[in-house]
Amino acid sequence: SKMAKKSPISLLANSYYKNKKYEEAKQLYESLAVENSPVLNRAEVLYNLGNSYYRLGKLKEAIAAYEETLKVNPSDDEAKKNLDFVREELRRRIEEMKKQQEKQQQQQQKNDQQQDQNQDQKQDQEENQQEGDKQDQQENQDKEEKQEQNQNKEGQQQQQQQGQEQKEEEENKKEGQEAQAGKEGKEDEKSEEDKKSEKSAKSGKGEELKPGEMSKEEAERYLSTLKEREVLKKMHERRLKGQKRYKTDKDW
């Protein structure tokens, strides 16, 4: 920096700048720049103010200070060099800032795309999970319905089997009852015949017949049969007597 003429404020400002206390130096140079004191070299004050701005990273303010310096002293070569340097630095920083912003934007877009992709994957996973759960639920429901159908079918088969067994049991029972009734009927008939035989075997006085003897009814039937045979025999003999006999001649 150029050292301004020795005034208390300018000396203090130069001391701050040498000790890298650029904020304090800047403030003092700003106060000196607005003064129109004949004892001060205003161009030097503006030049040192531009350097303080640059050190603080305020490039636009530094460019404005150098431009003011050249207005006061157009032949100040150091002010020209610093102005060109700071302008180039500002352009470079702006380009770097743009690149950084573009990089950040690209990274942000990448992050957004990744986030969207993750969101899509998550949504697909949730949909697949829901579809899988739905499919599992449907399979379980179909399985339960199939089991229920099989149980109903087994129940129906069991009921049919029980009904068939009950029907067979009733038929067997009915056949048994009919057989028992037929047996009892035969026994009743036999008993009735036995009673008749016993009754016919008894004599009129109620005495039992001895072996080889006939009952009264049997004797009467036997006599009646003999009489009928005797009548038929006589009728046959009469027919024979009534027929004429013809004598045949022998031809031998």
C-alpha cells in the first residue's frame, strides 16, 4: 500500500494495514476519503482503501475504490494493475461460483433423482408387498375354502354312508321281522295242523287211537270209496253184456 501523508489518522490506518487489521484500516481510510483535506493525497487514500477492501474479500468495493483512484490520478499505474487483477479475480470467482452452483445443482438433481428412484423403489416394494400379501391372503382364502369344501364333502359322504348304513340296518331289521313273522306264521299253521291232526286222531268218545286203527271219519271215507268202486264195476259189466259179439272167419 502507498503510505498517505503523515497525519495522525493516516498513520494509524497505515499501522493497522501493516498489522493485517484490515477492518480497522478500512474504516479509517473511508473516513479520510470523504475529507477534502489539502494535506492528504486523496488518490493514495483511495488506493489504500481499495487494497483494504480486497484483503477483506470485498472485490466489488475494491474495484470501485481503484476506479475512483484513477479518476483522481489517471496515471497511477499501480491502481490500474490492481484494478485489472481484481476484475479478473472477480470474474474467476464468479465463474467458480457458477461452476460450484452448477455442481451443487447437478448434485441436487442427482440427489432428487436418487430420492425419486428410492421413492419409486419403495413404492414398488410396498405395492409388491401389498400384492404379495393380497396373493397370500387369496391363497389362504382359497386354501380355507378348499379345506371347507373337503370337510363338507367328507361330511356329506359320512352322512351318506351313515344313511346307507341306517337304510341297510332298517332293511335287515325289516327282513328279520318278516322272517320272524313268516316263521311264526308257519309255526302257527303247523300248530293248527297239529291241533287238527290231534283232533281227528281222537275218537268220538275222546279216546286216543291205537296204532293201526282208523278214526270214524277215515272209516266212513274208506267205506264210501269202496261203495263207489262197486257201483262203477257193476256199470262196466252191464255195458259189456249189452254189446253184440261178432264171429270172425279165419282166412288162413
